[in-house]
Amino acid sequence: MKPFGYVRAGSLREATGAYAAHPDPRYLGGGTNLVDLMKLGVETPATLIDISRLPLDAVEERSGGGLRLGATARNSDVAAHPLVRTRYPLVARALLAGASGQLRNIATTGGNLLQRTRCPYFQDVSKACNKRRPGTGCAARDGVHREHAVLGHSAHCIATHPSDLAVALAALDADIELYGGGDGDAGDGTGATGGIRTVAAQSFHRLPGDHPEQDTVIRPGEILTAVLLPAPVPGAVSLYRKARDRASYAFALASVAAVLDLDPATGRVRHVALAFGGLAHRPWRATTAEQELTGAVLDTGTVRRAVDAELDRARPLRDNAHKVVLARNLARDALATLAELAATSRRAP
């Protein structure tokens, strides 16, 4: 690991000021991904700005029934929080599907969303990688790409995004809160930037296009401060399912987050949200399938046609056509399970 400087920030303003004042800085939260990448030589920051002790670890109720998850809240704490478990079981299940218990105890909400791809060609500095060094090529395209993207990839990158939480947030129409970096100098002489903006979770991560090195729409110097969950859809049921190579501590080959609300009088779909993980450079919101399903009676044929319409867009590579099959089966099973849960909820006294 190369030598680096270290700054412990006492406030958001200090953090953004330090970012502006130091060359090649990185923010440090839990560090479970960043420090690993520094050991591999993938990340070589000149300065780490520690934001782990900022007061950003709370899980708070929002007006209107939503929740605010602080960016430095630990994954294990969020998954175990009573309000998360009762109102957003989808979030708790997605978090518990990721990493090991030890990692969840230190990994943060913000870090989970900002983690880099686990593509082995990205992590091996001897291999060409446009994500690590733009313009050098993509060794994965001609290499072993069993775990790589089948949707939204480009000639420059076929990596997938590893976060389970991000998939759940995309299905829940959550927002990401960001501080600094977008509104110029704060005017206090520190060089700090001010301002808060929010970005829809499903738009926060980006497809690779010609710039695979840009994982998200976050601006230089901005700090991810919170996840904003909207109030749950009344009567809706949800789940998160993940297919992986082993029972624990493995990234998704394919995953699905689903939310469903059926009209109790007609059985027709009033609200449905479906997002895939492990298939693309970002969580993949299945808008084509949602359009097919909304207003329909959720029978086997309707589900099959809707899911197939979404996944017909897939462009699998030599080694990963199995991912399309996994995703198709996960989505069909998830929707069938939710339809049964919705029916059971209606029959409950």
C-alpha cells in the first residue's frame, strides 16, 4: 500500500473543505471496500478524509411516513432496526444477503452504495481495464466473463454493480441525499462547498457508455449523507431474492427486488416495482415489465410475458447466458410469491 495522508473531519464543511484542499483525496467511511482496493493498488489516494465520526449514523422517521437512513449507519444496524424491518423488510433482507456478519458490522449505508465492481480484471492492476484506467481496454470482454453484465453493457466495460441494497432502493423509489460539490464555494474561507441535492436511487448509478470509470452521478467532492425512503405503499408486499454461487458471502449472479400491491376487489395490479441486480452496471429497474403488469390480473401467463419482454433486451456474452435464465426464474417466482402473500393478507382477519 502506498503512503497517504489522513484527515479526520469534524463536520461536513470540514470534510468538503479538506477535499478541496488536498490532491487526489478520497472520503473514508467503513473502508471495507476502499482499503481493500488500496491494498491491491487499484486505489492510490494521496489523502484519506475520515468522515466515519460525523453524526450521520441515525435512522430517523420522516414526515409522511418515510425513513431517513444516515450514510454512516452500519449495515447490520440498519438491517436490525425495528422500523426498517417492519416497514421495509425488502431493505433488511437485501442487507442481510450481502457480505459477512463481520463486514456488515463495519460497512456503512453510503459505502454500500459507493462500492466498486468486483470484476477481477478491475481488481488486477496487471490487466487492461477502462474502469480503472480509461482508454486501456477491457480484458474481461475476451476473458472469463461468467459473472459479468448481460444488460446495458458497452464496448468499454461489462462490469456489474455489486450492491444488494442498491437494488432494493431502486425498487422502493428511494432518493439519495448528497452534500457539497454542486453549489460553489461556501464563502467562509475554508474552500468548502455547500448545498444539498437529492438524486433518485434508480438514477444514481449509471451505465458504462464511454465512461465506465464513472460509477455514479456523484460530483467531485460531494458526500453521500443519507438514503431517503418514501412512505411504504399501503397494502403492498415486497421481497428480495438473490442467486449466488454459495449460500453466503457471495455477490449476486442475479437478484431481484419486487414490490406488489393488488386491488382486493378485482385482483388487478395497482402498483408493481421490479428491479434486477447482478445483471448490469447499475440496478436495473424493469420498467417494461412493470408497464405490462400494471392493471393486469397477475396470472402465470401475464407474468411470463412481462418478464420475458424485459429480459428480451439482454445481450449475454459467451459465458453468461445463464444469468438471463436465473433472472427470469427469480422474477417469475418472486411475483408469484408476492401474489400469494397479497392474497393471504386479504384473507387474514
